[in-house]
Amino acid sequence: MKRNQSMIQTMEPHKLFRRYLIPSLSGMMLMAINILVDGLFVSHGVGEKGLAGVNIAVPIYSVILSVSLWIGMGGATLYSIAHGQNKQHRAKEIFTHSIILAIATTGLIILFCLLFEQPLAYLFGANDSIISYVDGYLHIILVFGLVFVLENILSIFIRNDGNPTLAMVGLIVTSVMNIILNYLFIFIFHWGVQGAAYATVIGTFIGILVLLTHFLTKRKQLGFVYTKLDFSILGNIFSIGFPSFIVEGSTAVMMVSFNITFSHYVGEEGVVAYAVVNYMHTVFLMLFIGIGAALQPITSYHYGAKLYQRMKQFIRIAIITAFGLGAAVFIIGLVGKGFIINLFGIDIPEIIDYTKIGIVYFFAGYLFLGINMVFVEFYQSIGKIRIATWIVLSRSLILFIPLLWILPNLLGPNTIWLVFPAAEGLTVLLVYLALKFKWMELVPLEKIELSKIRGN
């Protein structure tokens, strides 16, 4: 552990950031590929209605993952801060509380969703023609929901324990197994959307087995300890992890809102077009979350160790990286929109034309999304929860919901696609103004007191 601490404190910033960034981006992308592969195989093996059905089921799946991110990111931030303060036993107590809390909380949510499975499906945008596809996929995902929760939390903590490479390998194995099993279950066994769900579950379980090898390594500090229930730890986990919950949870809200809006203004063709764009959005969103995930353990550790000036360098590096990635994704949308649509085997001309418009308009939002995600992750990683939550809510609810109502009403259904870039761009502008006029501080970070994070 001392060697890891020395490396974090002394390694050249760009090199250290890359050490965390590459595994983090790879891991997050592979998580997204699991969902994308489901969409591709379902689209080709089941049809457009199957694709729309899975897309409607995904938000409920996202709600479960949002809770695991809430607890995982909150616990991991406290874990890294404790290591920065050289409090090793406290770090293990935080890990123990996080795992127990995740199982208990998500278990209750899954039970509730199973009891009201079909009403939730209709609430999230299903109709009678696709409800069977929604149910077929959703039921299996819910029954085995804890598998996804455990993989997500273990991956986050293992990355914070100085082993980002293993976290990446675990997700690679999950993704590869998911691709292989999707092909077998859908095209060989003809299990339809249920096959896609079973492939995701089994692939994730195998990924967990890979992650568990971390506990066999000599370098690991992660571990369980016998501890009494500490409500200060639970409170801090929920408090610090709340922005991550809002990020993922609001994504589910945005997906549901888009599905309802497209259904109202465009019909089933709009829902299918959005399903294509949304599957790609899932991939790219994970990449931007990956940049923040790479930044989090570094800034949390430096914050715990009070290395504030060095920490500022990582923020600048992350912002530049996020903007560069956003520009690259926007160009991919402009140049490759036809290829993206062909991936899903869409052959209805009206859907193809509407999807092409959507990709060009929607992908402009990636120029701003990455910057917002970096600021969210940074403020969360140092315990500035109110600022992080404000940024998330601005881009996902406060600006998004009114724009989703105003634009199509005033300017027509094509402008539904512009809601995402408009909300993200306005949020970047608000963050810039807040920093410029000192409504919130980036520096000096010396004013942030560790005592404000209880129990550390």
C-alpha cells in the first residue's frame, strides 16, 4: 500500500491519469457494449418491436444500477479518502458497510419492481403490441438484479484499491461472454429477448468471478472486517454517492420522457428511431462516466492527503480529455450515421431518415456532456455534494424537462432531438458563470475542511 501511495503522490500527472483512464474507459465501454450487443442481436434476431421492447425495459434496469452507483461511488470516495489519511481499518469498515447496504437496498427495490412489473412497463412507455417483449426481458433482469449490483460495486472498489487493470479485465470477460451467449441464445436456440437477458446475467456472473481474484493478491487492501453498524458511514455513503445516483437515475427519467414524447409526436417509428440513438448514447455516456471514474480515486486520495495544488492539474487534464472525446464522438455521428443505422438492420425508409436527423442533432450534446460529467465527479470526489447535485439536476431535469415540452410544441417533432444538446450546453454555460463570478469555488480548495465529512 505504501508503494501505491508513493506512486499516486509522485507520478507525473498525465501519466498517472492515463494509468487510471485507460482501464476505466475500457471497463465502462465494455459495460455499455453489454447493453448495445443486446440491442444489436435483438434487432437482427427478433425485430424492431423486440428492439423497442428492450429499450423500454432498460430504464428500470438503470434504476437498479443507479442505486449501486450511489452506494459504490459514495463508499469508494470515502474509502480512498481514508487511505489518503492512512486509516486502513476505517477503509475496510467503509467497504463492509457498502456491500451490505447495496445488497439490502437494491434487494428491496428489485422486490418492489417484481411485484409491479407490468404496470411499471406500461408507465415507462410500453404498449400492447410490445408489452410481451418488455416483460420477457425485464423479468429475468430483475430476478438476477443483484448480480449486476455486485459486479458494479466490486469493480468500483477494486479500481479504488489500486487495481484498475483487473477491474477492466473483469468487464472484458463479462462483455466477451455476453456477446458469445447472445449469439447462441438468440440465433441458435431462438430464445428471443429472454435469451438476451440470460446472456447478460451469465456473462456478468462470470465477470464477478474474475473480480474476486483481487482478494487473492498480496497488494490488496480491500477486505471485510467485523464492525458494528455505523450510521455516520451509512449517512456519508448516501450523501457523497447521491450525485452518481442522480446521474444514472436521471438517465432513466430522460429515457422514459423521450419514449413518451416520441410516441406522442411521432408514433412507433419515433420510438424505434430513438431506440437506435439511445443504444449508441448508452455507449458514449459510459465513456464520459469513465473519465470521471478515472478522476475520482485520484482526487479523493489527493484531497485526503491535502495535496490540493497537484489535484488541480488532474482537473484540467480531465476537462481537456472530456472535450476532445466529445468532439470525436460528434464527428463520428456526422460521418457514420448511416453505418450506425445499418448496424441495427433498420430497413424502413421513414425510420432511417428520422434517425439520421436524430443522430446529427443529438450527438451535438457530446461537445458539452463530458465537461459536465467531469465537474460532477470532481465535486463529488471531494465531498461537495450540493454543487455536484446541482450540476446533475440542471442538465437532466431542471433544464431538460421544460425544453422537452417547449421545443416540439413550438418548433415541431424534429427538435425533440435538440433537447439533449441544449440542456447540456446551457449547463456548461451555468457552470462557467458560477466559477467566473465565484458562486462556487474550484480553487482554493484549502477552504474545504475534512471535518465536514463525518466519521473520517
